[in-house]
Amino acid sequence: MRKPALAAAFVGLVFTSIPRHLQDRKVEYGKQAELDAQGNIYVSSGEGKLIKMADGGYCLEAIVADDRQTVGCMVGLKSEEPPGSSLQLDIFLKGGNKNTIEPGAFIREWHFWKGGQQVTVYSGSRDGSGTYALYDTASARLIEKLTEPSEESTLPKWAKSRAQIQDESVPMSAVLTQERTKWIGKILRQTGKIKPGMRRSDLIKVFTTEGGVSNRFQRTYVHVECPYIKVNVTFKAARDESNTLTEDPGDIIESISQPYLAGSVMD
């Protein structure tokens, strides 16, 4: 059974639908929404059963809201648009209902607000300014809409991205700036002490591994105090050179790059 489509003024089309009967879905028990290891999405029914809402690969990005009952899914385009493009955001709700939001332009960023009661969608064309829209997740009703301002800091809090809110939460003062400068100096001195000819065991006192492509002879390491500070290191095997996978603490450092900044890499 499907409900009629609803039109949201000035912000594209919004559809609400009820999926197939629960007996046609996977029946397991869980009181919270879940994303499994394969990327499949489940929500909980009123009886505590898990209802499968989407297969792995359907979403470019899926996030479970803080209420642990609502899941947002940015849906990939089935067209020749560049990879990562999306014009559609699906909201999966407790009980097996789904709302689909189509803002009428490419989705640049989206996030839940008020623990999952609302969702913000920032959309726009490839070039130029965008539009921020706030929706009620339970009904897909448009609550508020505004055009992107020239100064990002003037955005209302609901429109600010997770990264912007995090950036603005960092405390700033003259004293803190001095302390951060001293800390960076410490990192540079620690890194400078690691030289070719030293062992892997010397390196891992200061650096640790991260995800990404690597083998025994070359790997990117991140500083133990900050995963954004990295070095690229090559090694010579201490023994059993034919084994390219097992890292030996006695392996000899052949080269180490200057430290640099980069985002985290996950396997």
C-alpha cells in the first residue's frame, strides 16, 4: 500500500510510502536500527523485529540518528553523473516506513538535527551558491529554508555541517595558541629523531599504523597523539625477506618522509 505523493513548496518533491508487509522482510529481533557489515539497513518494528529497508550498495552514505531508530540514506544516481552524486535522501523510520526527499539539486551535505527528529539538506548545482532546507523526519514536512549566505558563520545552527560545528567548538585563546605551537614543535623534534638505519620498533614508539594499502616494506604511519599527522616509511627486511606481509619489529628503516597533514584512512 502506498500513500499519495506530497509536494514540498519550492524544494522539489517529497514522497512518503509504506514498504511491503513485515512478513516479507527479514525477521530478527532488535530494538534499534542497524547497519550490518555488508551495508544492509534495518529498522525496528513496533514488536522489536528488524525490518530490512535497503541492500548494501544502495546508499552512498548511511547514518543512524542519535535516537537509534532513524536511518538516513543518500542514494546514488543511476546515471552518467560523476560518482558520489545524489539527488535523493531516503529516511527509514521505526516500523518500516520510508520518506524520500528530493531537493531538486545535487545534495552537497546532510545531517540529522535534534537527535533524528529533523534532517538538514544542503543542496545546489555544481557551481554557485546552494540552499539549506530543514525537514521533519517523521513526515518529510519542510520546516525552514534559506539561501546560502555569503558568510558561513552566520548560518543558524541547524544548517551548519558537523565539521563546521566541530571547528567552532575548538577553544581559542592566546595561551592555547602558544601551547599548540609548543606541541607542534615537540612533534617535529620527535619525528626528526627517527633516521634511516633505525628499526621499526623505534618508529612505533612515536607512530602507529592506519588503514589503507600497505605491505611490510612500505606503510603510512600516524602520530600516536594525532591521526592527522603522518609519515611515509619504507623498510628493509631484517629476516625472511620473502614474507611481504608479516611486519618484524627488527625491520630496518630505509627512508622516512617529512611529517605532513592528511585526513584519516579507514580499511
